[in-house]
Amino acid sequence: MNTNSKPLNAYGELAGDIREILITSEQIQERIQQIGALISVDYAGKTPILIGVLKGVLFFMADLLRTLTIHVEVDFLAVSSYTPSTRDQGLVRLIKDLDISIENRHVLFVEDIVDTGLTLNYLMRNLRARQPASLEACVLFNKPENRLIHLPLKYVGFDLPNRFIVGYGLDHRERFRNLPFIGLLKPDAL
């Protein structure tokens, strides 16, 4: 079902690989506005540091930052790519660490998607060990059916079914990140 204001064929060669649009760009932007308003109220007067993991969070982080009406700082981590076996074990290797000290600071960890929760759990433990004043998580796409570990998520954009999705920063073999919506790939595109 495509309720995007742009027809699917407006996305050129990418459109041929998309089976269905699950969340339109308009729905994503509306929800980000709502989350940004909540964060602006909750962190008023605190100047939080928003931390994300490259590359997938790039789109969400940029759009979220533009909705905030408070002072913030931004930093990024980069982690090693998953293999199916390391993902299921929650093994993560930091490739790029933070540039800003978070000790005694209010930290909001911003994530594009939470699936099993193992990687987010590892990263939150890593950040908590640095003694921030507070540490919360904000995720745009949440797959609660896949969760292997319970994680408190302060801000959640959308709960999604256990299906492989692409778009809005989420990729398949580094492709499809640039789609402004969340879609399902056709089986032959996987």
C-alpha cells in the first residue's frame, strides 16, 4: 500500500526492488516531530548529548535534531559490522569512540532500529560505565518480537513486525538507505 505523496515509480531504479511501503515518509516525519517535542520538554535547561551509531542513525538523527527547541550536543559511535553469529551473541567492537566526555552529562542514545536488543544493551552498558548524569534511549523503529533482552526505551517511534525492512537509513548490503520511507524488499532483491 503506497500512501506516499510521491508515487513509488518516482524513486527510479530503487522502486523496482520494493514490494510494499510500510511507513510513509510523511508518517516518519510526523512521528519525529512528536518525539522531538517530548525530548524538548523533558530535557529543557539540560543541554543533553545525543549519541548515535553510524551509519543507519544518520537520517533519524538529522531530522530529530531539527525538531528540537533546546540546546544539544551530538556525538557518534561506530561499531563493527554484524555477522549473523556475532549479532545473536551481542558481540560488538567499537570502531569509533566518542569525542565528547559524557561524565555527569545527560545522555540520550538515539538509535534507528532495535531488533534483538543485544547491541543496544552492550552500548548502553558501555555508556553507563562512563558515569553520565542520566542515560535514556530513543529508537525510531522497534521490533519487540525479536527482543532477546529487555531494554527500557524512553522514546519509541514505531513498533514493527518481524520483517526485513529497508529505507530511511536502514540498508540491505549498504543499499536502500536513501529511501525516505520504510519498505519491504521483493524476494528477488534480497
